[in-house]
Amino acid sequence: MSYEAKFRVWRGDDGDGELVDYAVEVNEGEVVLDIIHRLQATQAPDLAVRWNCKAGKCGSCSAEVNGMPRLMCMTRMSTFTEDETITVTPVRTFPVVRDLVTDVSFNYEKARQIPSFDPGDVQPGEFRMQQVDVERSQEFRKCIECFLCNNVCHVIRDHEENKPDFAGPRFLMRIAELEMHPADASDRRQIAQEDHGLGFCNITKCCTEVCPEHIKITDNALIPLKERVVGRRYDPVVWLGSKLGIV
Ligand code: SF4
Ligand code: F3S
Ligand code: FES
């Protein structure tokens, strides 16, 4: 059954813009991205929107739907009532390029700042991993880099000034993945705390709530990483070593 949905969509750029009302046809089984595409095809050909896979796997179509950070391609129209107004706005934490498209280069800058996997002296084929370590890495590697977690984290969502010092949950999770990887030879605890702002995270878990891959970012990455940092700080051998300048 078709019906006309009331859509309110952000139109504008970084300097100026407004919410514009549209009535758009909806058919059974459609998702928000289908409606945005129909809007482009029928009424607003210059509407800017980023997408790629329409399967929840590329992470491109992140937006805020009725104020909730969502993938538009995975948000079914059947979750709304037919008389509801559906507001679609760009993710708030990153600057708007135009309409629903934001500049997420903040995230790529943070990614580049994290030293890559360090195999130490281990040669390919020499190392065997426990299943538990494999599963931990696999969970973190489900990330599709939609950046909804970084978008929703209050540390940077309302505090532009924190951005230079905070990598956001996505990349703190990457540091945790490397720190807990049994074959990674680098100690990541100091950079997590001092360069990437782990201490800013006060475990609100909003990042975990919005992750479309259902990764337990807070419980499985951020809290264990915090425990390791605290362990390092309060380890008397480490404390003495740091005083003597050898740790
Ligand atoms: Fe998206 Fe989840 Fe990856 Fe964050 S951790 S970027 S919410 S998939
Ligand atoms: Fe932010 Fe997630 Fe911590 S939302 S405060 S990184 S638990
Ligand atoms: Fe790829 Fe939505 S279009 S995740």
C-alpha cells in the first residue's frame, strides 16, 4: 500500500540552511534512503546525499532521523506511523558540506594518527592465536566506519574544542584492538590516554547504543582499555620505572 509521507529535510550548507517540508510517496518495504532518492528524482534534483551500498555495509548514508543517528538505508519506513513527520538532518558533529552530506575528514585524520600493527620480531607463520583473541578482533573489525558513534559522543558532539584531543569511540576502539592483540608488540596505553583522550570518555555508552553493527564498544573496548591504563599507572614497578625514566 502506498501513502504520502511528510518529510522535513535539511537543505543548505555550512553557513546557512533550513528545514524544508516535502510530501513524498512511500511504498511497502521501503527505507528512509528510498524516500530520499524519490525526493531527489521527483522534487529536489539538487539534494545532496551520500550513499553507496544500500545494504548497511559501506557506512556512507549516516544521518539523523528524527534526531536519532541512523543509517538511512537500514531505517525502515514501517517504524514510523503514516501521519508522522520524519525529519532528516545531517550528522551534527561534522561540518555540513551541503544538505545531508558532511565532511567526515576528522575521522580519517584520527585514523592516520594511530600507529599501525607492530609485529615485533615475530615472523609470519610463527604465531598462533587463541580463539578468544580472534573473536575479540573480529568483533571490532565488523566496524563499517559509519562514524555514528563518533557523531553521538557528547565529548565532541557539543564541544568542538575537544576534537584535537579526542579520537572518539571508533578510534579508541582501534587502539584497544591493537593493545589487546597478543601479537602486537607496542604498548598503546600511553597514547590512548595522552594523545587520544581516553580519559574524556565517561562511559555514557551512547556510542554502543547507536552502532549499527552492534559492537559492544564501551564494554569490550573502552572499559578494558581504561583498566589497562589504570593498571599501568598503579603498577608499583611501572611507577618506579617511570620515576627512573626506564619505562
Ligand atoms: Fe559505526 Fe559502530 Fe564502527 Fe562506530 S564502531 S563507526 S558506530 S560501525
Ligand atoms: Fe563517548 Fe562512548 Fe565514552 S559515547 S563518553 S566514547 S562510552
Ligand atoms: Fe551503505 Fe547505507 S548506503 S550503509
